[in-house]
Amino acid sequence: MPTSSLAEARDARASGAIVSELTAGLLGKSAAISPKFLYDALGSRLFEAICELPEYYPTRTEAAIVARHGADIARAVGVGTTLIDLGAGNCAKAARLFPLLHPAQYVAVDISYDFLRESIERLQQRFPHIEMTGLGLDFSSHLDLPGVVRPGKRLFFYPGSSIGNYTPDEARDFLRRARDECDDDGALLIGIDLVKDAATLDAAYDDAIGVTAAFNLNILRHVNLLLGADFDVAQWRHRGFFNADDSRVEMHLEAREALTVRWPGGERRFAAGERIHTENSYKYRQSAAVGLLEQAGFRSVHVWTDPDQWFAVIYARAIAR
């Protein structure tokens, strides 16, 4: 009987590298914290709540595309893949594909190990016939899959427009690492958010009841735990807006007053109004999205969009070497 296993590749490079990365970001000319640190257990649950908000269109738009074109997606992908879910979270998006794709193995990868463990345990109860493996690792900087992941027919699944958290150059390099982890029978199924009007984008990242603000502010609590810092969340406010010049939504935390943040071995003074950059979410035109995949070593095969052209789900095969 298929079984589930956890953390075969749980990231062992933990604290030292994390402390160095956080310190470098906070002491940079413009302070920054990587968006991956948004996703501790509480952050992951807050993001689940964001996905239910009326302002946050990506989740429901992507789900509608998959529901409408599920049969076409299944024909393009085929059955029996090794389905590798990058940034799996609660695994819900991949689970919707199980009846369509009938994967031979499901590999859930996420930086939030504790949240991932709970998700895998629940999912295995629903689909006991599918072999499942959970990997708790930071795949943004390296993607070295262990031997427990089947080598054949690897399908990297990267939904929800998470690729937008990278700059276009970083996104290309990340996708190249995914290409390096699959044979010539490998493929990619990815969600990419498309350019649209600024008002829609601004609302999606700064909702009326403040769930996105809570999600962004929670990163300070997480940094306190990881770095031993003394951020006071009440001293900061959330800012989220579309930067049209760079075709990206930006999230920042803005100091409400002049303050100093300290941690073992370091400190930084912030002026009132000074910001910490916590996330980018790049928005692509469809032609640019296809070009990005081709530069990374994938050949676009199918593109599915919603009627308003707000979002794209793209299936691409690895270019033979």
C-alpha cells in the first residue's frame, strides 16, 4: 500500500544561513526580507484566508481555468507522473488534479515544514492509493531532490503565480534548476498572473478587512523567532501597491515612527516612514511568460486562460538535450 513520508530533504542548512540572509537583508541600503519568510505556520494559514477574499482573484481564477479545461490539461499531461508540488502549502491545488492526472507519486515541497506535515497527513487519508512524500526545504535557492523522488515523468507543478515573487532573471534561473531536475520526459504546469488594471491589483494586495496586512506584519514575528530580533509589530503598517514601471505588485512594511530594531550582533535604525521590502509579485504579458519558459529550457505546449485574460495556466515540456 502506498505510504506517506516527511522531510527526506528537510533543509539541514537551517539557522546559520537563515541568520546570515536575514541580517544582510535588514542591513542593506534599502531593508528587505525575503518573501519566503512570510510562510511560517501562521503565515501559511493567513495566506489560506487571503485566497478566500473577494479582492484576491488569482486563486479562484486559476481554479476556474483548471475546472473548465481539466480534461484538456489531463490529455496534455497524461497519467502516471511524478507530481512535484512546489510551495504546496495545504496541498489543495494539487489535490484537485489527482482525479484528472492519477499521479504515480505526489511530492509536496514547502518551506513551512510543520504546516506541510499536517497537510500531507490529511491528504493521505483522502487518497490512500497514492504514494506521497513531503519535503520541507527552501527550494528558492536550491532544488536538489532526494532519491526517494521517482526520476521518470517528473511534472513540476507551480501554481498560484508564485513565480512572480522572483525577478524575471531569477525566475528564469529558478525554472532552469527545475529543468535540471528532470529528464527529457519532464514537464512543467505553472500558473502565471497576467498584467491587468492597477485598481484590481492594488485591491488584491491590500484588502479592505486587513488580512493581507496581518499576513505581511506576521513576517516580523517570524523574524523575531528566527533572528532573536525585537520587532514590535504595532510600530509598523502594511503597504501594498502596483508598480507599473516594473510591472509588479510590491509589499512593504512602513515604520510608523522613528525606531531601532536590535538582534544578537546587529541593529538598524529606521526613520518614520522608512520601509522594509517584503515581496514582489511580477505580472506578465502572455508572450513574455511563454518566452520565459523557453529561456529556461521548456517548450510551451498549451496555454489556458480565463475569459478576461487575467491569468494563465501553462503546460510546457522539457526541451530535449
